Amino acid sequence: MDRVKQKARDLLDSNKVQVVIGYEEGTDGTARPVFIMDSKNIDKLIFNDRCYHNLAVYLTKVEVEKIGRVAVEASLNTLKGIVKLASEGQFVFEDIDILGVNRNGELYEFASLDEVIDYIDQHPVEYSPEEISLLRKIESMTREERWEYWQEEFSRCIRCYACRAACPNCYCDACIVDINQPQWISPTPDALGNLEWHIIRAMHLAGRCVNCGACAKACPVDIPLNILNLKLAEEISKNFGISEEFLLTNYPLAIYDPNDKENFIK
Amino acid sequence: MTPQNKLLKKECLPTFVETLVKGGKLLYAPTKENERIEFKLIENFSEIYLDYIQTTKSIKSIVFPPIEKLFEYVADKEHVEIKDVNLNTIPETIVFGAHPCDAASFKVLNAVFTWDCNDEFFLTRKDKTTVIGLSCKNHDDYCFCTSVDLNPGSTEGSDILLTRIENDNYLAEIMTEKGEAVYKLVKNLFEPAPQVDKNAFVTQLPKLFDLNDLRGKLSFEGLSWMQQSLRCLSCGTCAYVCPTCSCFDIQDIGNQTKGKRVRIWDTCALPQFTLHTSGHNPRHFQNERWRQRIMHKFSYEPERLHVYGCVGCGRCSRACPVNINILENLIEISGGNK
């Protein structure tokens, strides 16, 4: 951690970056995102198991862009967010600095996006047993039970859009739910509106989600949104027969391949 | 009316609640399910969980629902027919076990909804709602009602305020005519109140900043609005769990020939808040919207409506996905003691 702090300090002092985005102690025992613009505050930086926020979410925010060049303290999930955003053309990889240490305790030194992808590939995701068991439990339900389960979960939704706001891949300036001419989906916090919102949110992330779980962790009413994304990720992998590495840099639903196994596209 | 004190023994509490439920009014009370503590519609006393510090969502939705139908319309090429909502269909409601911060929030909402016109939807719901409050036995690090001129035993906004005293019995302070109407329904359950120092039975929460100091230091320019709000994700959680946030949006649901107009909650945290038709937004950056949130509650509302837009419940801080703690920020602005 000292080396991460030193590197962050050097980057700020040499004015190579104008802000370091990392984690600090929150007010309640949690870790929270912090924005450091003066190297004298660099000792606030921490990194541990409590640092779950996907900091890639801040890299597309107008408030951050106007500060200047960014160095970001990156967890594995944040790295995935960075790769996804760079692959989707949201920023140029070379325009950000990545801070952190690998599992051997060495400072991250990524010369290119490909090196980040290689690194991610060497560290496959392990979904938590809770996530997997909930997914399997929902899969084992009858269609009617599953419908009831999600209706019940969605009924708590207050349409605060914390799920959208916490997700690095929900970066549209105008989200489909905010467009009202025409009104594609209902913004009202009732059964139909909530169902439409959660289906469209999950579908827009199908094949793009990095499965960091930020959506579910941000939800104030504990809707297990990550399970929807996890299921879709499984379906995409199964149907398109592609690896996670491929998914990170490509969007399978937007690729044309003459060898596609489906006939309708030919 | 003159407030009066009574004693409600703990063994009478279930009968008290169930008599009210049988009386035909809707009764909302705190419940605990899967670690989630929320106000829900209650049928039996056993569903109620009173030993709570705070629910995730406030009782605001009872008087200002997340979705409120304003009217229905049917239209053809020549005529438009508007069908008003029959306000008589709004049910009589009792909120049982709301803490004093929640009870006090109706006064803030009332100030907004009677400011330049009387909002008949809010006023009808409020008139038909009776609040049976419950003083706080405990608080946590997010609570700060004493810093906004309330306290864990405030009667403000409660029609009856219950305080758990010796032997887990309840002191009932009957404050209003609505409270008295409830009392009369179940008069036989009450006994004369003992002489009791209520404050000895509520949690002691130190004052952490001074409202006048805060108001004096608030300024549109010159404060660290950006530094405080950079981590903000621009979601609406803080406003939607807040008991006093009252911004709303109007939406039409339906099509050109048939549908309804509704109002739904809105929030200054969302990027399209105050976005003009031209595309210009006077609050384009999150720090401008965060400033709006704080200035609205602690400067504009006291100036224009003579109420502060905050009851110190701490819900926004508990629910914030990135731990933006309003108390921390208010102490920082006011130069408080922490």
C-alpha cells in the first residue's frame, strides 16, 4: 500500500494526473470512494476486502472529466469496468493511470489494454456461493414461481436508479427510461413500470455486464439484481460459446459472423 | 384541545392495535423481514416490530405516494373528457409506531403542499391520517434530530405519542383531536398516567451542530460543494428515502385517446433534474445539484416556508450507496464540534 500511495503522490506532485480516485474509510466501518487532488491527503487511501465499489463508474462522469487526468485505484472488478469502457470507446486507455498491486504484491504496470485483459484472464471470477445458490434456487422454480418471486422483489423498487448509477456500463447520457418522446418504458414505480425497468436494465447489460455486483450492492431495498445479470451472462456464454475474455472486449449481440450457428441471420 | 396523558399497559398494546385494525382503518406499522425494516399494512399485532432504530423508507408515501393519479382522460378528435379522482376513495389511515422524526416530517411536507396552492391530494391524505408516534429508546451514529430542533421524544406531528416507561408500559400523550378520537375508541384500555419524567426514558442524543451556525455559513459560492459531492453517483436514493423531499414529476401514462396523468417522485440528484427543453440545464454538474439539496433544506425552505427541510432521521446517509453522510457534511459546513 505504501508503494501505491507513493506512486499516487508522485503522479499528483508531478502534475501527471489531477485526481486520484481510490478508497478511504467511510463513516460507518465501510470503505467509500475518495477523490484526492492534493498529495498531502494521500494517506487517506486504503485498499482491502471492504473496497467493493466499481470505481470505473466515475471515469465517464462529466464532473470527473472536467478535473483532468485521472489515476484510479483498481480492484479486479474496476479493471474489468475499465476494459469494457475502453472497448466501447468511452475513453482511450492511455488517458488514465491505474494504481494497485497484483496478487504477487507488485505495482500494476499495464502498458496496454491487452496486458490488462491478460491479467484479468489469469484471475477468473469466483462468484460467491450465495450468488450461485440463489441463482440455482431461482432456476429450479417453476415459471409461475419465478414470476411471483421477481414480482415480489420488484415491488420494493422505488425507481431511485441506484442500480444504474453504480454500474460502470450504464453510461448513457440519456437513459431509455428518461426519454419520454416517445416513452419507451414507464417511469412509474408500479408493477408494470418496475418490471419494464428491470427487464430493460438487465437486457441492456446482457453480454456487457462485468458481474461486479455493484447494482445489487447499491440497491437500497436489496433487490438481487446481480442474479439477473449473472443468469444472462451464463446464457450469453452458452449460446455464443465464447469466453469471458472475449466478452470483455466484444459485444456478442452486435457482431455479425458468417459462421453464426443461427440460420435466420444468413 | 389540551393535551392529556394516559397510561397504556404493555399487555393492552395488542388489543389497542387490533381494535384499531378492526375499526376499518388501514394501519401501517414497522415490520422486520429478512433484516429489512419497513412500514407495512398490518392485520395483526404480531407482525409489528417496534424495537427498531430506523426504517429504510419513511412514512412519506402515506401522504405523498410514489405514484399519485391526478386524473384520467378519454379523448377523440373533437372532445377531451377529464375524469377527476374521487378523493373520498382515499382511505382513513393510521400510522403506528413512527418515530418523532417521521411524525415531524408531515409539517415540512404540509408547508410545501400549501405554499402557493392547497394540494388537495396531499391535504386529503394528511387529514385522513392519524399518527401514533413512538419515542426513541435508541439511536445510531446517523441520527441527528437534536441538531435540527427536534428530539427523540418530540410530540410534533404525533396525534398520540407513546413512550415506553417503567415495566415496558407506555405513557400516551394525546395531543390532538384525531388522537382523542382514537383514544375514545379504546378508552377502556387506558389508565390514569403516573407522574413520570419522560426524558429519562428516551435515548440521549447530543446536539452535533447548530442550525443557526449552519444557516449562517451556507453560501451558494465558496463552499466545498464539489469536494463533498464528487463521490455521488447521481441516483435518487437519498431523496426517495427522505421523509421531507417533495419534488415530483408529472407523467402521462396511456396514449392519445385514453390514459391517466400521474405524479411520481423526482429528485435533484438525477442529471435531468431541471433540464430545460432547450437542452440547457442550470444544474448540469452534480455539485450544483448537491448544493441545491443542502441549500433547499437548510436555507430556502426556512426562508420561504419557515420550516427546515430536514428532521435528522439519517435515512439518506444510511441508504447512500457511497456513504455520503449528510451529518458529516453539515458538521463540516457549520464548523461543528465533531
